[in-house]
Amino acid sequence: MLAQVSRLLRRRFDERARGIGATRPQWLVLSLLSFNGGINQGGLAELLEVEPITLGRMIDRLQDAQLVERRPDPADRRAWRLFLTGKGQTLLDGLHPFALETYEMALEGVSEEDRAVTMAVLARMRGNLSRRQALDTAPTGG
């Protein structure tokens, strides 16, 4: 059920975003950069759960469109830090209402109490799975 709802949310958002020439992956990158300005590509790839090479191509396109910029990392000459440009922020600001409208469409008829419970349950599930992943990938002594 989670996968189906997630797929439908993505589809509805994509339909709206396409109208202003944007894609959901672009929105995800721009949104994450708005909260994590200055992150390196590896860190952003991890947040997006994509391979760094995949993100690199995406960042190339976003940089060509002047939506993001790469700046040298002062601590590592080989690394780049990523930042949202003014044009990227404007696009993100235009996409934000679509995201809100999509969620409101999905939550139509769901009470505030049920919304709060749903968010609490999803947050607990995310925490459980994140903690489990950390345990599964933790180095073992030996």
C-alpha cells in the first residue's frame, strides 16, 4: 500500500511539475539543496539514495540550466560543494505549491488526528528501518 500511494503521489506531482518544465528528480535535488546548501555530491547522493555517478549527471544538467552551482571545497581540492542558485530557488518556489496541493489531494477526507497518527507511524517505521540498517551495516569487532 505504501508503494502504491508513493507511486501515485509521484505521478500526480510529475503531472503538475511538467507544466512548468520541471521533473520530480529535479525538485528532489533542489529541495535537498535548499536545506543542505554546501553539501558535497557524495553526501547528496547518499540522501537521494542514488549512485554518485548518476547524481553527477543530474547535477551537470542542473548546472547547465543554471539551477545549481558547484563551488570548490575549501577543505578538499578534489571535491565540490553544491549550492542552489537564485534561478533554482525560483523554480523550487514554483514547485512547492504543487507538492502541497498533491499532499492535500491525497489527504482529502482524512482528519487532522488521523494525519498526525499516520505521520507518527511513518516516522516510527522510518526510525526502525534506519536504526536496523545502521545495525546491519555496523562493523563487527573481531
